[in-house]
Amino acid sequence: MTREQNVRTLRLLLDLVNRQAFDRLDEVYAYDLVDHDPAPDHGGGFEGLRRSFVGLSECFPDLHLEEDVVIADGEFVAMVYRLSGTQRGRFHGVAATGHRVETRGMVMARFADGKIAERWGAVDDLAILGRLNVSVPS
């Protein structure tokens, strides 16, 4: 696949998450996905990542991801994105606060056959907790 096709696929991921179309994640991720940074308590691989997105949308029903910066080279695409949402469910054990959060995240994806075969990523969970006015032990 071309660099442009890989970038379009990563942008499709944002669209699917924003529409909570988690049943379509197989359009973006390979079933044998290698997730180098799985979310805690969700397990790795395709199903773990799907559970992670579902869980995040349960915490933040108005979850929205927006592209900030994209860099692509060959089979790799990196994206910095903005995450926003209002906490309406438990997040890392913290009961719903009703607070709105905004933070940045990043993902690096390696593509094979038009889908994400490997991913590395991070969202600043401590920043989210801080925006929920939760004390974070040092």
C-alpha cells in the first residue's frame, strides 16, 4: 500500500472511534495485531485494543479524537492527536466527575497489507486524572 493509503487508514481509525463504530475496527487493524503498548486490564492484540476503545467510550461517551500532526515514511505512520471528552463513567477507578478533559496522545503504526499490523502508543492518563481534579500520588 502507498504512504497516502496508510495515512487514510489511520485517519479512518479516528473517524471510527469518533462514531463509536468499534465493530468496524477490522477495517483498520489486522486480527493478528501486535500491540506494543496495550491498555492496562484490556489485554493485547486486536481484541484487547477493541476492548480498550469500548472502555474509553464508556468513560467518555462524547469521546473525540482529532488529528494534530501526521508523519509517514514507508510502512510507518505516526500521529499526534488530541483526545477530548466528558467523564461520565469510571476512569482508572475514579467515579464519574462530569469534568471535560482534553489531552494529547500519540500512535505509531506499522502497516502490512493495508492494515495496522503493529502499534505503539500513549495517552497521558495522569494529565487526564489531573483534569478530572483527582489527586495523583507521587
